[in-house]
Amino acid sequence: MNSVGEACTDLKREYDQCFNRWFAEKFLKGDRNGDPCTESFRRYQRCVQKAIRDKDIPVDGVEFMGPNKDKPES
């Protein structure tokens, strides 16, 4: 799946590959130390935020998740 911003698609793939590798090779085997994908996520996040601004996509009232953010309660 492509990203909201065409320029962000490669960054999305990079992050997806990193996350999927970490999830399968570490997390599912009980190794929950560290997050090797944080920096690639942040690069992708910045790109998406710029694309949203450039396309004037309304996001008022939308909360975004990311590393070091609390998850909403269910």
C-alpha cells in the first residue's frame, strides 16, 4: 500500500520492513528490548505530516499515535 504522500512511499516501505523483521525475529520470541525502527518511523511520520499539510487534508481533532505516546484506553 502506498503512503498518503507519494514522496513518503519508500520511507513507508523501509519502516514496514524494519517493523515486520523486528516483530517476527524479536518481539514474537520474547525479546521486547529496544525498538530499532524508531528513527525510520520518525522519518516516515515527518514526511506524512508534511504531505498532509501540503494537501490541506483536515486533521483537526485527530490524535496521532507514535513511539513514546500513551495508547488510548479501550
